Amino acid sequence: MTEKRKGARSIKDIPADILFQLNRGEIETANLTEWLAVDQRLLLKNLLEQNNRVEYLNPILEKVGQLKKQTVNTTNEAIGLGILDLALKNRDENFLSKLSTHQADLVRCWAAYTIGRNNAFNIEEKLEKIKSFASDTHFGVREICWMTVRPDISKNLEESLSILSGWTNHDNENIRRFASESTRPRGVWCEHIDELKQNPGLGLEILESLKSDPSKYVQDSVGNWLNDASKSQPEFVVEICDEWLRKSDTKETQYIVKKALRTLRK
């Protein structure tokens, strides 16, 4: 199983046969080093050849070539949007559905963009369809999938917060974490949500349910959410943390509060 592979610590140490399989889309990346090492253009070429869609290659590579800054994330997005554009033009739903369950994590990342940026879906439909990506076993897919829907979450904030608050009770920690991570006021590698920076209280419907979550993965996200908010509304965050410690003085809440106040305590 790929998950049992630890993966190399540096790109030069990745065995040639592993890199070959990664670029063929035959296995998942085992760690961030492998994730950064995959040649997404080559992976795309192999994917399209394997699925008899070679005519999609050049138009998508053209989009990638037009990027001002080519990073793993911008390339990932450009390929995902390129696939979406061509699949919609060609009514190629069959191809899109294949990508959603592909064994290669980077292909599933592309698939997440075909949902998160598909204007045929409203925010409720997008979130429902992205849920399987939110629960993905691979860290890369989980990170990319919330980025794909974040612009729509920001545009439809009230409805999104209402829907995502229902995810905070889910059995799967990855889905609970998505509710918090996707709505962070500042977030990482993404545009800020100004409304939440100015009025972080809007997010309490989500945060309150997670203030003593048993999962460290979720705790880190909630702590980071509040740390984001502390940079624009410090008094709000101090008050919430004090209140949580009074109501729920668990080790989980203490951990979240420490993370939430780290910028203010510097």
C-alpha cells in the first residue's frame, strides 16, 4: 500500500521507479517531497493518453504556460480549470467522474477544481459534491479541495456557514476540519474573507461545536482560525478563549486556546 511508504526526504532521493509510477498516475504521493516532485505536465499527458483524450493536452498546457507564476498550486489549478473547460465544452461527464476516484492524488486534486469552480452548481451543491474530497485519505486532496470552493464560500458566506456548521458533528475528523479550515478569516495560500476578519463572530456556529474536538487535526485548524481573527479583532478572540476555558476546561480546549493566542502573546 502506498500509505505505508514513508517517501524520500529530498527529491533527489526518490527512487527512479517510484517517480516513474508517480508521473504515470499509478500510485499516490507518500509525502510533501513526492508531491512537489511530480511533473504535473507529464502526469497530465499520461492521464490523457490513458483515457483517449490527447486532444485536451495542448489547450491545457497553453493555460499552464500563461501563468505569471508557476508553482505546484497554480499549475494544479490551471490544469483543473483546463480540464473543466474542455469537459464542459465536450459534455464529457464520464471523464470527470473517472478523475474523482483516480488512484493518483494529484489527479483527484484536479477533479476537485472541476467541482469547486463549476458555475453550474450553486454553493449547496458544490459543498455536497466536494464532501468526498474533504474526507479523502490524502493530505494534498484535502488541502486543495477547500481552496477550490473558498471563493464561493466567501461570496455566499451566510449560507456556507450554515451548511458547514452541520459538518462539525460528522464522524469523520477530516470533514469536521474542512468546516473550520475552509472558513478561516485569513487562511493560507488563499484570499482573505474580509467579512470574517471584521466580524469573526459569524463563525462561532462552527467554532463552538469544535472547541473541545478530540482530533488534533481539527484542534490545529480551530486554533489557527482564531489566531487569524486575533490579527484584526484581538479583543473578540481573548473573550472567546476566556469563555471557552470557563465552560470547557479540557486539555483539547486548552490546546486550541494556546494556539489561538500565540500571536497576541508574542
